[in-house]
Amino acid sequence: MARAFFSSGDLIADHRAHYAVMMSEAGDHSAAADLMRQSLDYLTSQFRQWPAGLFMLSEMHENAGETDEAVALWRQLLKLDPEDRFGAGLKLAQCGLGETPDAAPPAYIEALFDAYAPDFEESLVDKLQYCGPQKLAELITRHFPERSYQHVLDLGCGTGLMGEEIHQRSGLLSGADLSEAMLKKADEKQIYTRLIKTDVNQCRKTDLVDEALPQPDMILAADVFIYIGQLERAFALAAECLRRGGVFAFSVETHDRSEAQSSDGSCDDMILQPSLRFTHSARYIENLLQVSRFELLDYQRIALRLDRGEYLDGYVFLAQKC
């Protein structure tokens, strides 16, 4: 999915930037970078800065193979925007020029999905054939064909794609997401009992579980952990929120294939990919579930969705709190 265009607030600069984006989309990345630089230089002459424009310029340089120019811009962006709404720190880490963080910055996630929200489902489902929620629902039904759930907690609920798959089997359905725009889309579906704006990787049990409501007996996380590298905290939180015997179902992207393995046959537990998403090995997930007091019931390797014309490998996991 292409990022939304963030206006500079100046019509002349925006006009040049739009042409630059069109040229980049047509594959002429170096020429696009030249034109985008003109837009930014014009703003500089007006004593104005445009972080979103700097990020677009960095992507054009990156796509043109001009890595040094892109790196300089990512470092400049981090100084202008310490919260890192554009993922410049992730870019540097992925290039081996910075420490890989435990998770993507919350400001980056929020900005990313606020921008994607208007066309999210059309892009992800219709164009990229995303099937994570359906595959998770199938795995759950295979093991618990008749079970209904008193209270389901949908972590990273987005626009409600996972909620649509499970709401008819749930008495209460809570959704949590960091993006206000995504939560508004989920609310339009009228399937959620309550919606919570929070970072599922940094929040506490009290942010997710209302003592006036039954304790969740199912927690879902579809396409959420791809933005979290180290999953220890997230799994511990799920175990804390879930009642004993409750179901924990989630998906991950993976790099479990022969070319990702080292010479001794081992495979890295977590890798930050060029997409700025994290992939995880099945071994890492299995070990972490055991440490977090879950019994692994089943997992299945699937093609999650298309990415640049190729299917992304992933897993759907089903576990139960011991």
C-alpha cells in the first residue's frame, strides 16, 4: 500500500512534490528525487521545513540506489522528529546503521495507519488478498467448532476485519488499536462492545480489561506482531489478561525458509525486514508460548498476502492459557 500524501501546506511545493511522486511511481526515481529536492529547497527559502517531504525524498533516493543520500535524510529526520513518525530509525536499523528496536515506534504506527485507514480494506483485502483473519477463524473453528466466547479481546483490531470473523460467536467484543482513524472505521461496523485507543505493546492490563466486564476468554491478534520484534511483553500481557483455559490466536510473518538459515541450520528468532515489519521463527513463538504459560494447540503455515507481487509467508497460531 502506498502511503498517503502529507501536504506541506504550500501549493507550489505540493504541486512539485506530486509530480515527483508520479515520476517515482513510473520508475524514474533519480529524476523524481531532483524534483522533490526542488520542492524542499523552495520551502527552505520560505523558512519552512517539511518532514514528510524529506521522507518521500529519502524513499526516492533509496529506490534509485542512492543509499548515502537516503541515510543522510533519515538521520536528519530523526533530529527533526524524535518520535519518528516516518520510521527513519527503523530504516537505519534495517541497513545495519542503528540498533534494532524491540518494536516499531508508536508514533510511526499511529501515523502509518491513520494515513491508511480510508482505503485500508480495499487495498489490503481486495488488492493484496490478505487472508489472516479468515485463516485464524478457520483454525479456531477446527479445534473448537461449537464453542462460543463470553468476552473476546481483539488486539490491534484495525478496521475490524478480525472482529467480523468472530463477533457472532462472542457475547462481548472489545477492540484495541493505536490509530484513531482505524478505530472509527471499526466503530462503523457496529460489532464492538467497546473500542480502546492504546498501544498494545506498551499498555497494561488495566488499559484493556474493565473489571465491570467478564475477564476475556479469547484474545486475538491478527497482523499485529509484525510491528513488534521482541514479543515477550506482549505475550505476558495476553496471559495476564486472559482467563485460565482461554484461547490465544494470532498471526505472524515468518522467515522460516532455507535461505534464511545459517550454516548450522539455525534460524534467527526475529528479523527486521526492508518492509520495516518484523518476521519471527516458529521456534521463537513456540518457546515464548511455553514461557508465557500457554499450551500450543496448533499452528499452520500460510500465505498471508501479496507484497510486491509475491506472497508473504506467515503462520497462524492457536494456544490456550494453562
